[in-house]
Amino acid sequence: MKIQIFEPNLCCSTGVCGPTPDKDLINLQQTVQAANKAGIKIERYAINQQPLAFTGNDTIRAYIKENGTGNFPVTLVDGAIILEKRYPSLDDLKKHIPELADVKSEVNVLGAF
């Protein structure tokens, strides 16, 4: 099982930094942590930090050719696009990854959102 999230420009590897972090990125980090605890690894790639991951992935390269770069984030599971224009929630991932069925998200590190 391979889960990849291709993201727009981020200021750091998680995007959860600065005085007012983006709520969606905080929730994503919580989802990533819950998946990790279940043994599911999620790979994240920001276009400004890992551009070769975008050009080296056939699905994403075709997506950019058709849609441009304005619709990121894009989530792939085993190379297939399952979500675009927003970050996946744990419930979104559960629809595609049976191993996450019983995983519950914990209260996130930076407070409840």
C-alpha cells in the first residue's frame, strides 16, 4: 500500500509552522500520525521542496499537464488519484485502505479543530 500526497508550496516539510498554522495542515498531520500508528506510511511531497517527485511520477505529471498546478493537494493510493483540491481526512483514507477501518484519530497536538 502506497499513499502519497502531492502538495502546493509549503514553508516547511509539514506546513505546520509559524504563529498561525493552517488548520487543514494541522488536521492532516493528525491523520498522518494516526495512519503511522496503524503501520500505514504516508509520503508527502511539496512542489517547492521536492519538484522531482512531481516530474518523476507519471500520474502527477499527466495531472499537471491536464490541470496545471493550481489544484493541489492531490492524494494517490497505489498510484491512483483518490482526492484532489483538499487534504484527506482519516475517513477519506478509510474508504480506500481497509487497514485503517478501526483506527481512531487522537486529539491533535496543537488543540482540537
